Amino acid sequence: MPAFLAAARSTDARIEEIRTGFEDYRYRAPYKFGGKEVDRVTLLNVHCRLRSKAGKAAEGFAAMPLGNVWSFPAPNIPYDTTLAAMKSLALKIERVTRGFQEYAHPLDINRALEPEYLKAAAETSREMRLAQPIPKLCTLVTASPVDAALHDAFGRLHGRNSFTACGRDFVRYDLSHYLNGEFRGAYLDQYISPKAAPRIRMYHSVGASDSLTAADVKKPAGDGLPETLEDWIPYNGVTAIKIKLNGNDLAWDVDRVAAIDRVTIQAQAKRGFRDWIYSLDFNERCPNVEYLLEFERQLKGKASSAFERVQYIEQPTARDLAANRQNTMFEAAKLRPVVIDESLTGLDALLLAREMGYTGAALKACKGQSQTLLLAAATQKYKMFRCVQDLTCPGAALVHSVGIAAHVPGAAALEANAREYVPAANRGWEKRYPGIFDVRDGYMATTGLDGPGLCTDL
């Protein structure tokens, strides 16, 4: 392991225990995005204990879905195999993390261990003889609850909210150590709000196969929850709708947005509500930027009211930016912010995206608390549009996501899908955080998120 060069802080802590476990849930209805349907989720739960030099100890907890369909897209590898690879990697990451015995801040632990996590991913790929190696994004997702649990325990150890325990009073280095020379002399407490915003606008997702009206329902879930967009809107007081598109069928994509707009106009009129917005997510399926520009042109012609309500457009083309440098977003971004998501695996990717015309970034708990905080700082310095999205995160993972949205200045909105597709994994959390898990006005209330750690305990 690399040795630290800066002077240790009295607040530093050492990992005393870490343990992982898995939890499986079925979706109440499938969620289609990126051309695939997901109907189940495996959560990776992580418990850890940190101890200070003075002998004080605290425990932390975090969880994250192992979103293999999104983070490890491999048409030639079955779902069960990519999931098994993530599970195997999770156990290796647990072992690697347990072996780190220096006193440090979670930011520094993550910086020291990320290269080891990537080596563990390569080792897993070889052991399982995978037809495609585990991508970096998949490794970040697998490691993310470990990183979050460390931040949670560190905050609790010091009786501080984790978002306020990452500034110059706790961290050995300034941001130039983690980012680049442009951040010399700066610390995270300059970019992270010490107090959570009181409420965050919630994005409701409409998957590519989701029913819009009762006439579309082919196989009712019959569990008492809404089954259509027209029913979800009044149920949660929806004010923001994320639309999943195919990206390889222009007519379908334009018609889908127009249809959603028609249903939404009618449902919102019944509520007397006028100020709703959309985001459009192609999940990197557009063949090129010309597809996106033509989509925008046709949408303005067919449903101008829908286009006017678009807040941002998410990752339209392939995630490997370096291999697709021709897909610049300068023209598209003149109309609406174009946000990097799947491609965003570190500062290098963010800088490349900026060079290619992307004007925004999606921050996600599933890429790690440490990276998310650092990229939140970078997006602010570079004056980029910011939104927070989840990975159909239930329970503790959703609380973590809401915390990020509430503490990152200028975060436009938060995607929250688990209540639609896997509400069973939210059971018990409604009483702990009713403002997050029982939304009625389209906004998530953050009451209780300024407590110790990440507030991810039930």
C-alpha cells in the first residue's frame, strides 16, 4: 500500500472491521432502459467499524444495488454471470479494504485503494474467464458502499455529518492532491453545503416499457400502487419526469415523448399544476450526435410544449468518449444541457467530456462518496450543470443519494426510482424518513439528514 506523505491528522481513523452481505428483491414491474428490461436487484450491504488513535470507535453502514445491467453491459455474458462477477469482486474489495491498516481519512483510504480495487476486478475477470473484462464503472459501483460505509463511520466517530467532515479540519491534503493544480489551496468544505437543503425536486422515471394510461396495462401488479404515469402523477404530486428513450428508433423516441407529454398535460390539468419539467435519457444508445440533433428538431415540430419543458439531456452517445471523439455535443448543448453519466468515472473523463461539448454531469452515490464529492467540486469550478441520479436505489442507498443532492450546491433535481419498481426494499424506511419515502408534493424533504454520518441507519 502507498505510504502517506502529509502529516497525519489527530482525526484520522483506522479500519477495525468490515463485512459485506447480499440481499435480493424482485421488481413489482420491469424497468426498461438501454434496450434491456430489469426485473430484480441484489443489494450489497456493508458494515464497518473505525477506531481513532485515542481508542474511540464508531460503526458505519451503507448499501448499493449491484446494477450489473447498467454498469457491466455485455451482450455476450448472461445476467447471472455479470452479477456473480460483481459478487466475487465485492468479496475481494472487502478483503483488500480490511488489509488497509493506516490511520487516514476516508478520502485518502479510497484514493489509496482504488488502484487495488481495479486490480481485483482484473483478477476476477481472469479467474472467471469473462468474455469481457469488468469495466471501471462496474468496479466503482461495487466499491461504492464500502466507501460510503467508511464515510458514515468517520462522521459518526467525530459526531459530525459526513458532508461536514471532509474539509480542511479533517483532510491532510488540499484538492490539488485529488484533482489537479487548478484546485491548489482549495478544500471540499468550499464546495459542499454544511447544511442540507430543506427539499429536493424528485424526478419520476418513465421506463421505455412503462404504461402511460390504463389502456396500456397488460399485466397489473395489483399491489395497490399506481400502475400508470397518469396515476403516479397525482399519487406523488410529480413535478419532474425522466423519460427513458431507445436511441435507435427516431420515430419511436419522438412519439414516446409526445405521448408522455399528452398524458402529463391532462393529469397535471386535473391537479391545477403547470410548472413541470422533463429530462431525456438515451442511455448512450444514439448512434451519433446527428441522431440527437434530428430528434430535437422533430420534437420541437411535433410537441413543442414538451421540448420547452426539457431541463437536460443525458448521455446520448457511447460511453467510451475517447473512442468516439467525433460525437461532440456543442450544437446539441446550445439548446439544453447535455449531461455525462455512464462515461463519468473520474476527473479525466469529466475533462474529456468538457472538451467534447458536454455541459453537465450526473452525480451518483453508486460511483462512491469520495469520487462524488470531488467531482461535485470540479463541476462547480467548471460551471457545469449538476443533477443527482440513482441506480434504482432503495433504503439506505436512496438516503445516501438524497444527502448528496441536498449538500451539493446547485444540484438541479434527484432521480428516485425504487418506489416505482422495488418498493419492498423501502419497507421500514418510511417511518424513519417520511419526507423521502412518502412523497406527495413532488419534492423530497430532507428532515433528519444533518445528523451524524450519512444518516443511512434504519
